[in-house]
Amino acid sequence: MGIKLEEKHYLKTYQCDRYGVIRPVMLMNELQGLADKNAEMLNGGRTFCKEHNIAWVVTHYLVDIIELPRANEELTFSTWPSGHGGVKAIRDFEIRGADGRLMVRATSQWVLIDLTTRRPLRISDFLPEWSVLPERAFDRTFEKCADFVPSKTHVISCRYDDIDVNQHINNAVYAVWATESVGFEYRNTHKLRGLEIYFEHEINPNTPTVRIEVLLSPHETKHKIMTDETEHAKVICYWN
């Protein structure tokens, strides 16, 4: 069985925004779905994790949008594990158009955690045969996101449907919170061209509201996802 997963399918209209391009939550869900399926193929996915009371948790997503995928074009989605060592694993992604042009490239970093203690585990202790394809879709390093002083605050409610099977707020929701917090006028006059999500702490599913501290500029917005004094993630969005 190959290391890389490759699938072809069309975007549905419900996955797209008012202009017919993929919505941020759907983009992140597509990547998540690919990662889940590929990990399962490689015997390190949800079935294996459930048996061992462990889970993969993403710490970074770095996404470069060259062209926003549109509805009704056949797209090729691909993912593969591109590296690992100690408690950290790297997974890369590509989305290509019907003619093979590169539309989205992304890389992500993951850790394997014990679901009881919520602490990281050495990957080789559980997946000694975890193979990688040392090919990078987006050759970036994973660093800590610099702090910033916000210019506005946006408060949003946590919904029941934001909670995933690992009993925390799903990672795709952070992209929604960040892109919604810029305001309707900004969002309506800009196209998303990149996302960086730096996860720090899980959000309890019983949390009623989340505060998003935002720094706006013409082509870049920065976001802190907060509850009380706890910072759960930073997000950087790049825009045209």
C-alpha cells in the first residue's frame, strides 16, 4: 500500500461561499478528512488510536492558497506523512485543479497524546513502522507565533456542533472564528490567500463563549483565540 493518499472529487455548492469558492471551514475539513483517511490506511488512524486510548492532535497548520478551489471543478486532493521524530510528526497536503495546476499547498505538525493524561507520547513507542515520504508540499518550519497588540475584540459563542469526537473544539472551527472576526465588510472585499494556525491549549467543550483579539491590516490579520486569560491559539490570515 502506498504512503500517499490521492483522491479526486468535485466541491459541492454547500462547501462554497457566496462567490462560489471554498469556505475556510470546508477547506480545513477537507484536509482533516484526508489526514484521517491516510492515517487509517497506514494503520495509525482512528481505529488504532481508539484501541490504545490515544489520539493525534494538530499543533500547527500552515496553508498557502495560490488559487481558491471553486465548485464544479474536478479537484485532486493528496496528503502524505512527510517526516517524524520524537513526539512530533509532519503531514503535507496539496490540492490541484483538473489540469494539474497547484491551487493549495499545506503542511502541518501533529503530536500523539494519551487521552487520559492529555500528554504527548513518543511516536516510535506506538508506531515503530510509521513510514514517511520525505517530499514537501510546503517546505516551512514550525515556529512559535510572535505576540501582537490587538486593535479590536470579537466575542463568539461555542456551538454544540463545534465539538469533535476527541471532546474538544474541532481545529477547523479556529479558521472560522478567525475569518469571521475581521467583520463583514473586510471579509466581503478580501480573498483569503493563506492561513497559519498555531494551537496551544484545547478549549473545553462546555465553554460558552470565546474572545478573539484581532489586529487588522490591509493584507494580513492576526488573531488570538482566548477564554478568560488563557490563550488557546494564534491565527494569521493573509488576504488579497
